[in-house]
Amino acid sequence: MEPRVVSLTNGAFAENCYLVADPERREAAIVDPGEEADLFLARLGFEGWTPQAIWLTHAHVDHVAGVAALRARLDVPVYLHPADRPLYDGVPAQAAMFGLDTTPPPAPDRAWREGEPATVGGCRFDVLHTPGHTPGGVCLVGHGLALVGDTLFAGSIGRTDLPGGDTQALLESVQLKLFALPDATVVYSGHGPATTIGDEKRTNPFVRLVPGVNACLKCGWPVRGKPWGCKNPCPHCGHVYPLGDCSD
């Protein structure tokens, strides 16, 4: 069964909350519920979907502000990567930084682990740990789509200037994990429009792979351009000179 994805842009940050549903079983997961819990519940009711879980890609306030209100009305588990627990526990402080007031969210019920599945109805997604925007950022991948939170956007990437951000980790998460997905994979980001892995590989100025510059000439895999000497084997195909005669 192929899932149905509904995007609900909400709140002061124009954050995208997603409802991911198995339309046959009429069961859904709520992904990154931002500020407007009533909006998410109303759409679930309109579709006739029964919520089964709250899936969090990371713990920034704009992606979790609605968790408390939803859990007050729904008996469903909250999933979060353990590395983002400090951010999650600090949500009221995050909100105060932007002049907002929010209810502290309840403790998460389940921990994301890379390689373990996330399921709703008969739909299964693989969990990828993609740190960089936050230490515990995850992407959920399956059925030709990827729910990526703020790891990757159409034409951009997540910011890394907030606590826990790491630019190099983010670049590696995108180039080594997300860019390993098929080009046709549809990317649902935490803000802005959907895109595809192929489009971002070709056009995203922050992570675009250029053979001979930052990608292997033979296989296209990301290659660091740091001085390892002229023999700088590609970590993917083993080509000795992936950036040309002298890789550094």
C-alpha cells in the first residue's frame, strides 16, 4: 500500500506538519506537529484517519510546539531521537528566544534508532540518523519519499548556527545518506515546497555534487578535498584519483 501525504503549513515559522496515512487502513502518523494542533486534528477528522503516532524529525520548537496539545487529546506515542532530548526538554526556552509561549511537551515514548522501521498501517519507512541541523535529526525514507525535517530544502539546507548545529555533519548527512537515495525520491521538507533528490543533487548550491571538484569522477560519490596526498581513494568505488590526477 502506498501512503498518502498531506502537508499542513502552520504557525509563525510557516512550518510543514505532515500527515502520513495508509489510506486503506485509515491510519496516520503526525509528523512534526507545529503550533496549530487544532488544524491537524481537524484534517485528521476530515479524512477519517485515526492517528497512531507522533513522529518528530528533530526537536526545534517550530516542529514540536503542538505535541503537548495533541498528547492531551490523543493516546499515541511520541518518537524522538535521544540525541535531541536536551533540545526537546528546553522547548519553553527555545520559544522564549522568539518571544513565544509554549506548553512543555510530555516526555517522548519511543526512541528513533537508525535502521529500525517506522510503520503506520501497512506503510514502512526506514529511519536515517542525519545530524547537523540538530544532533538527533532523523529522516524517514520509504515508498519513494523522504520526510527530512530541516535537513534539506529545495535549493538550501538547514541552518547550523543554533545550539547543536554542525555544518560538516549536515553536509555529510545530505551527501552520504540522502544523496544515496534514488533521484526520483520526493523530498518533503520542514519548510517550503517539495523537491526531489535528483533536483537537489544537480542544482542545490550548498550540497551540489560536481565530479572532479567534490565528487568522484568515476562514480559521482562525495569525496573530501582535503590533503590526503595524490592517492585519495574514493570511499565508494575505490578509484585512486577520484578528483583527477592529484586529488588534493
